[in-house]
Amino acid sequence: MAKLNEKERDGLTGAQFAFEKQRKEPLENASHVRNAVARFNQVEGVTDAERDAAWKRIQAAAKKFNVDLHETGWREIGGKKS
């Protein structure tokens, strides 16, 4: 994954993170998008509404960077599809 240094990370707007308010999981490239999905369930202290908003940002970034998402919603992450 491409690492952001502190200056680059500080230069991102909140909307460039999956979790905007917490500034967690940047969505700057395909690698970051995949990482945001992998770490999604590790983010603590967020509401379901914040997770819904984060998932929408992840979906938009995935489309922008041509990342295939196998999950249709964040509740499927790490679980079995029915």
C-alpha cells in the first residue's frame, strides 16, 4: 500500500477518508480503498449511520479506482454472503 506521510495525510479533506469525522481510512488510490474495506470492522466508536456514509465513500472511490467490491454492503464485510 502506498503510504501517506503526515503532511500528505494532513492535507486531505475529511471527505477523502472513509470515516470523515474520525479521519480514518484514506481513499487516495486503489490500494487505500482495498485497505479501507479490510480494516472497516476495526474502526471503533462510530455509529451505523457513520458506517453507512463511509461505505458510500468507499463505493465511490472503488468505482473511481476500478476496485471490484465483492460486498454489496458493509454488513457483509468479514461475514458470509447468503
